[in-house]
Amino acid sequence: MTLTPFSLLTTVIVLLTTVSHVVTALGSASTVAVTFGTGTVCGIIAGESTQRIQCYQNGLNVSVLPNVSFEAISGGRTFFCGLRSGGFSIHCWETQTLVNSSSFRPKRIYSNYNVSLTDLAVGDDHVCAREVGSGIARCWRGKGGSPFPSPGVGLKFRGITSGSSFSCGILRNDGKVICWGGNKIGVEIQRQFGNLSMSSLAAGDSHACGLTRTGFLVCKGNNDSGQLDVPRGPAFEFSSLSLGRNFGCGIRRRNGLVLCWGGGNNRTVADVSFESIVAGLDFMCGLTTRNLTVICWGNGWFNSESVVHLGMVIPGPCVEGSCNCGTYLNSETLCYGSGNICKPCQTELPIPVPLTPIPSHGPLPLSPLSKGINKLSLAFFIVGSIGAFAGICAIIYCLRQGICKFLHCRTHIPVQPTAADANIVAAVVDNNDSIAPPLRSFTIRRSSSRRLGRQRSGSSSSKQAEKTKNFSFSELENASNNFSMENRIGSGSFGVVYRGKLQDGREVAIKRGESETSAKKVKKVQEKETAFESELALLSRLHHKHLVGLVGFCHENEERLLVYEYMSNGSLHDHLHNKDNIEKSSSIVNSWKMRIKIALDAARGIHYLHNYAVPPIIHRDIKSSNILLDANWTARVSDFGLSLMGPESDQEFMSTSAVGTVGYIDPEYYVLNVLTPKSDVYGFGVVLLELLTGRKAVFRNEEDGTGPIGVVEYATPRISAGDLQKVVDSRIGVPEIHEAEAVELMAYTAINCVNLEGKERPNMTDIVGNLEKALTLCENSPASLSSTTMSLPSD
């Protein structure tokens, strides 16, 4: 489609005026709620047959009845309320006293199966919600038993929020802010907002903040602690807002990190990406992207621990039907088959600000709120003005003349994280399941020197392609004993894998794609077809000792099969985590030398994909189950069903739907839908932590009785604090003197690989170099190396 200047101008106007944001404030709907007067935190639990509510108070889990599904909850001073799935009923619970010492007593304040509600907003003492169809706001309860007033049926809202004895809403027709209630501060907030047109709004104790339709953050109300002094930054920087007594916080769209301003809550959590945040008066709680658990922090947080032991919490309501802007990864599992969790629809300006590295402060520690101001600026389009039109014309000219590289004219539309930080679903999701995307590729620019080196590599690839055999289905059926269960050895990105023996005596692994044609499985079959084509296209021209080789394929009627070299010693995942292998055949991998060698083998395979394949390849599903061991215990990378032909440089990127496996997926890729080779580096870092600790990528931590946790969360803080000995795999034990420095080097390489920002991760060349040094050290060589000299990213 060709864009004329007029059509592009129209597109810009739409982008500037149709932005949807998620807000969770002192009194806004979310899947997490805080009752700040009693220090109670509640969440809607994921991965169960009903999306029930569970609370955490005074170090104990508290059950909440009725045990039915809820879509949103919101908390006030001493009580919280929940909106039933479908929006036809509201229940509230007082949290000051427990019934039978184990649960809160429910009270239903609304029930009407003809009128559904949304935007549940609990203030300190009152409750409001908005009718879905009409937009009318309705309110209940009130301070001292007095009823809280509703704004009247003449006002139609598209969003509401509640503060201390006041509520505010955004009008449907013009986006103006209207406030109501007995508190005079509400009147003042409405006056200060004036004629501003808002896209979102969040209320605190005595102030309110929101995003204008052009994406800029604005706060109004009481400013006695600087809570209106918002940080300056580009438009559309924040995706979610939450406000307390005299402070405000927002989730930065580009990386999920929290930024706060004002007084009181002057601390933030470093290097943790959040799905959503909610505020008490003097503390914050957030739902982490990494594993959907809740942590709290701030001056008013009563508990010495930051982790709230609720288990996994859903990041949004489970709904039936299709989603306009896509679904969260594994949302069907999170909803236990009762629907999907829709991603919020968010739109950026046509020319986004390029990402800049964020200094690492270590995982999970609390750090003072940075007072620095983001100096990046974003050109602001004033629709209808001559300057805007001229700017748009300049963009058109730049696109036509091919100079957008100079102007950084790269467009992407990031979405709310569900991810990666993405170690998202634990315990309820099989870590070996991955999701297949459409096959896509990059436009690649090469320098002459790198082109020459890769052409040499490509010549061997073409020879390998000639060796790939086209098998008949009957040949493979006979080789696998009619695909018997006895020959089944695993599963891959698009089908089940069987052991087979060809007529010439060679042992092979045969991956057979699913061929169901029922309407319900059409999409899945299409994904399997794409994965088949991807593996065939890539592996038929790749040949490396640390990649699983492709022997042949079969494309006959509805059947799709790939034939690989047989890896007789199975997967690394099985040797580390399968109980039978742990007790019997895995003693050979229970030495530090062998584990470092396996890591080095796999790193060399990935290094080949990134630096010598033509074009370079991003695997996108690096995990321990995709690292296989041959008869000589040489590690090889396998399963290229999700792989993409990628950019030549770490600085080049593409925008694509994030896919991968829970626990391994790169959080930056998951949050921003921007893929680089550093996404593979993150997954490989998780594998290194598996080798170090013997833990799965996501596991249930039995040490402190908490819920599911990612190995990144578990190991990184301890390694950073110098407590490596606390996390090493007990099956191997504490490294010997000649091994200690090698294991330490491997550990520090691992935690650099899982940095939140891709630019802070090493590349595969650095990683291979570090692991080569580690293996030399482990072999008790005279070579001497301090872990402080390890290779780190230079960009």
C-alpha cells in the first residue's frame, strides 16, 4: 500500500488520539489489590479451574470465599472488593477480622445479570464501578456508613478511578476529567485538569495523574510532597500508573521497570520488570513479569520480606472470544482453559525513541529513586500545523530516498509484558513446550570482509544440502516400527520424535508433524507446517559439529517428517532434571569439567549460527531440552522450528510476535517484541544457571516454601552477593581448588547473560572465550586467569 502525504497525516492523527493504557492506582481495578490499613495483599490466582482470590496477611495465606472466578479486584483502607467474571456481581470483604481464623467474610453489594459492570474502583471507604454499555458510574458504601454519591446518569464515562473520599472519571465524548464525592480535593483536581483531554487516569490519596491523548504524563491536586512534579520524558513512556499518599509510580513501557516521583515512597526495585503495580498509602506492590508473583516495597511496607507468598497471579482477566491486540503467552494455561488473557491495545508515535542502556544495579535489591531526568526528547506532532505537515513530508521523503537509517526511522509497537522478564508460567506449564510463529526474515546488510568469510561457510552448507535425502513415508514408517510408542523418544517444535533405523543400518531420530485437520486445530497445524519449513530450510544448509545434522525429510500428502542424526545420550534437560537419569546414567555429567565442556559445545553451536551462517540465524528457543548429547557426549543444538534468519549486527532489530519457552524467553524481546541475537544469549544464560545449580528454569522452591520461582531469580542475587557455594548443584558439590575459579567464571558469565537489557549482555564470541578459559582452568592447566578479566559486552 502506498502512503500519500494526506493518508500518512491521517494515520498520525489516529495514532495520537487512540491510545489505550492500563492504570492501577489506590482505587483502580487490577488482578492485585492492597488493603493498606491492615497490610493485606490479595491476588487472582492463575492456573486453577476457577480464577479465585487469595490473600496474604501477617505472613499467612488467607482463603477468600466464594471460591468462584473473578476478573478484577481493588482495595481500600480496611476492605477490598472483587468483580465476578462477566461483571454481573460485586463482593466485598472486611480484612480486620478473620472468620474461623482462616478466611474473610464476604458481602455482596451488587448483583444484576442484566447490567454488567467494569472499572471496579475502591477508595479508602467507598466503591464505584462503571456500567459497560451506558458508561454510567455507580457508587456504594461511604465513610461512617453514609452513602457515597454517584455522579448521575447524565455523565457517560470511559474510565473511572477512586481516591480518598473522592472519585474521578474520563468523559466519553471529550476526555475531560470529572470528579465527585465529599472531599473538596476532588473539586480542585477537576479544576486543575480543566479542558485537558485524557486517555487514562489514576487517583491517589489527594492527587490524580494520567496520560493525555498525546501520551504525556500530567498530575493534578495536592503537591505538598512534590507528587505533582512528574519526571520529564518522551511521550508514551508509561504504560501503567499507580498512586499512593504523596507519591506516584509508573511502569516504563520500554522495559517494564518502575519509576517513582514525589515523597514518601522514594525507593524503587532495580532491574525487575512488572506487569502491573498497585499502591497502598505508603508502599507499592507489583506483579512481576518474570514469574507472575507479587513483591512489595516502600517505607510503609510492614513485612521484612518483599515477596508476597500468593503463588502465580493472572496478569489480566480471563475472557472468552478473540482478542483485538493479541493474547498473553500461555494465557490459556493461566486461565486453565477457561479463556484467554488479552494484551492491552497500545500505540506509539510513528517514530519511537531508540532504546538507551539502563545501568545495572544488581537483581532485586532496593535502590534510591533516581533523580535524573530522561534527556531523550521526542518530536511532538501538532496536528493541523504547518510544522507537523512539513515534518511528515520530510519523513515521506526520507522513506522514499532510503535515508531512514540516518534518521533512525524504525517503527515498532511494543506491548505490555506477560514475559520475560518472561519466566512467566511455573509449575502449570511444561518447560519443553514452545510456540511456533510464522517464518520471517531480515533484510541483511554485510560488509565486504564479513561477506567473504560467510561465503566460505556457505559453500559447505550447499554441499550439506546435496546430502539431504527425500524419504518416502513408508521408509520412515518401517524404520520407526510404525511409529510405535516404544520408539517414541520426545517431542519438538512441531511434532513427536521417534527413534528409527534406516535400511542401511544408520540410527536416526524421526520428527513427525501432526496432521489433524479438524477446524479446532487448523491454526496449530499451520504453525507446525511453518516450523517444518523453517527447520528444513535452515538445517539443509547448515553443517557444524555442535548442531544436530539433518539426514533427510518426507513431504508426502499431509505428512511432514524430518530425519536427524540420532543423539544416543539424549537431552541435557533429561540428564539434569529427569529422576531416572539422575540416579542411573547421568554420573558422567556430574562433574564440573563435563558441565563446562557441554556449555562450551553448545555455545560454539550458537556462535556459529550468529556469526558464520549465511544469513545469520537467531534460534529463539535455546533451552536445555534443545541441547542434545551424541554418543561421544558432544553437545549439539537442536530444534530450529522457531528460528529466524536474523540481523548481522546486535544493533539491528526486527519486530515480531514474541515466542519461546517459559523460563528461557528474553524479557526484552517479550516486552518490546524486538529480537536480536542477544535474545539467544539470555536463553543460554538460563541454561548455564541450570548447569550450575541443577535447578529447572522454573521450579518450586522447597527451601522457604514459596511458590514457583525462576532459576534467574533464585541464583542471580546469590551469585552477585558472592554466595556461589549456596546455589551450586549438590550432586557435584563444592568445586575443588583447581575448579573453583572455572566455576566462578562460568557463574559470572551466566549472570551477565541474563541482564535485563540486551545491550548489557555479552555476545557469543565473548561467551565462547570465557568458557574456553574456564575449561582450561578446570583441567588444572598452568594457565592463570582471574574471573575479573572475563569478557564483557563492549557496546
